[in-house]
Amino acid sequence: MAEPALTEAVYYILLSLVTPRHGYGIMQNTEELSSGRVRLAAGTLYGALNTLCEKGWIESAPDADTGSRQKRYVLTSAGRAALEGELGRLGELLENGKRILKGEEK
């Protein structure tokens, strides 16, 4: 069975974590990537980060224990696979929409 569609917030969190980031950095990057459309509240973000850690899609960055109070996260290979699966799903949606709107229905 295929994974369910990612929420937009989870999609942008995973995309943000291709490069290790701390929570505030994820919030900033998500807002920037979405042109300000997606703004994550701290509670939403940290709840999502806990869930994504439990799924094994993200983990604490290896340098997270250097004494800094900021915990950094990074995408795992399972998280990358989930992100790539979502990109494929979104690509299919886009192509089907373009084809049908151009009158080239199957």
C-alpha cells in the first residue's frame, strides 16, 4: 500500500531538512519556500518533528550534542524516500491536470 499524501506542512518540513536545521530555521525555510503561504507555529512544528522522528523520517543531526541548546534535525534515507514518493505523486497530479485541461483526456 502506498504512503498517504503528505500534508503541505510535513512536505515543507522534510524538504527543509535535506540540510540540517534547528526548529526556527525550519520555520523560516518553510515560510520562504512557500512564499509566505505556509507559516508553522512552534507547537505544530515540534509536534510534527516528534512524529517524523517516530516514523524514522528525520533524526537529530550528528552534531546536535555540541553543547548548543538548539537541536538540529536532518532527513533520513526513509524520509528522503517519503519525500521522493510525494514528489512523484504531485508530479502525476500536475501532469493529469495539465492534460485534462488541455482537452487531452484519456
